[in-house]
Amino acid sequence: MRAAWFEKFGAAADVLVVDELDTPVAGPGEVLVRLHNSGVNPSDVKKRAGSFPNLLDGGLVIPNSDGAGIIAAVGKAVDTSRIGERVWVYQAQFARRLGTAAEYVALDSSRVAPLPDNAGFDVGACLGIPAMTAHRCVFADGDVSGQSIVVTGAAGRVGYYAVQWASQAGATVIATASNTEDAAACKAAGAAHVVNHRSDSFAGDILAANGGVRVDRAIDLEFGANLATWIAVVATSGTIATYGSVAVPEPTLPFFQLMYMDMNIRFIIVYAMPEAAKQHAIADIHTALANDALHPRIAATFPLQDIAAANELIEKGTIRGAVILNIE
């Protein structure tokens, strides 16, 4: 099969190889998926750069955890009726070496979910990390109907889904964006208000958008950089749901301020979500896709051969939306 892989850490152009490897075989409890698209996420790029030093201990790594395609074969204990099923894949390269940047992937059948007929494989490749993370950010603490929710990075991979999940569930969404194109995308996704996170009056703008009232929940991709803002705008007993803190990777917590606000801080990473939360997300994703109610923001598409360029684009940090590979 045609595949991309790396056998050492380093710059994308230096270490990523695209060539032929043996096609995997579905083991017991596994399915073999013929992939049409693979999703490239920031975590995939960081792994290739060396964020997990022991990753290569077992041999070469085929990157990327997300993808979509058709089940070509099944292993023992998997119903043969799944052969030919359109599916999306998640966690393909979590706690294992062989991901979705290849023509085929074999993995546990529980990590392969049905893809509705009306959803393209490109859409399916954008679900595992971003859509499931966004679902957890919105629903980890129950029903959000009637709540006010701020979503930072709302035009990006996770944030764009979070706006859709929250608004469709009955929340009033205040999205953040720094340009007119992203603001329009946020409004189209369901945001009631859009504020500029680069404004000197960021906190005040959030409160003004919410009628002068503190918000119930903040969904944030830059926890350390934005913590002071959340202390200023989140209500007592409110929640900060965060999945990133790149600008300030080791933030200092003002303990007593947070304690006196009875603040809830929920740290989220898709891999560690409880299995029940994963299945909840999968069920809601399927229903939303089937009803044409959930859409990714796809920013760029590359052929598998150009996986290094896809990695480099993500590393620039300026891309808003998903980056995917066409495998065929």
C-alpha cells in the first residue's frame, strides 16, 4: 500500500517519507479500512516533531489519528456485515504506531464509526479529534440550553464545531474572531455575537454582548493567556472548558480568586475522555451529519504525497480550519 511515515523526529520535509509498505491485516476484533481521506491535526504535527520521545521505540510511525473510508475486511469476532460500510476513524495513532496517512489502516472496530451516506469522506476525516473535543467542551457538564457560552478560536478546527454544538443545543454563543471572514463564518455556524479577541476591551466586549451579564461557560484554546479575562467575565460557579494553552504553557493560577468564584476548570483531551463520553459524541455526530446539521471548516486539502507541506502549513499557526489529505 502507499503510505507516509517517519522513522526519526525532525522537520517535516526532512523526515516524512511517502512510499510502499505492506498492507496491514485485520486482527481479532479489528477492521481493515480502505482510506479515502486522512485528517492532519496539530497533535500529529507535534508527534512528528518529537513531543513523545518514545513514540518510535517500536519502529516507524504512520501519522494521523483521524480518517475516513470504507471497511474492506474484518477480523475474527467482527460481523462480516460491516464489510463495505462507509466509516470515519478516530484514535488510529493513539497508543499505537500506525495511523491514517496510508491507503489502509487496521484497528479496533470500536474506533471505526458509521459515516452517513450524505457526508463526504473529507468530512469524515475532520471528526475524530476536533468534533469530539468540541462535543466534550460543550456537553461535559450537562445540558447547555439557555446558557451563555464564549468560544475562543471559533473559526478554527475545534471552535467551529463548538459553536455549532452549543447553538443547536439552545445556548447563546459569543464567538471570538479577529477578521471579517472568520466573523462571518462564526455567524453562519450559529454564533449570536462575535467579538475580537485582539481588542483591548476584550472582556468588556464579551460582557456587552451578553447584556452586561457574566457568561456561564467559556470554551478556550488558550487557557493561560485568557485566564484573567475569564475571571472577569465568567459567572460564579461557571465553567472554563479548555483544550489548549500554547502561548502560556505553564500558567499560574490565582487560587483564591478562582476559589471565591467557585470556578470550575475542565481540562479536555479527546484521548482521555471517558468511553461513555466518546460514545455520546459519536451518536450525536451521526445524528447531526445525517441531518446535515454539522459541518467542518476545511481550510486546505493536499495529496498524500504532499504530507510535508500539510504539516508545514499547520506549523505556521495561521490556518483556520481543518487540513486533510487525499489518499487516492
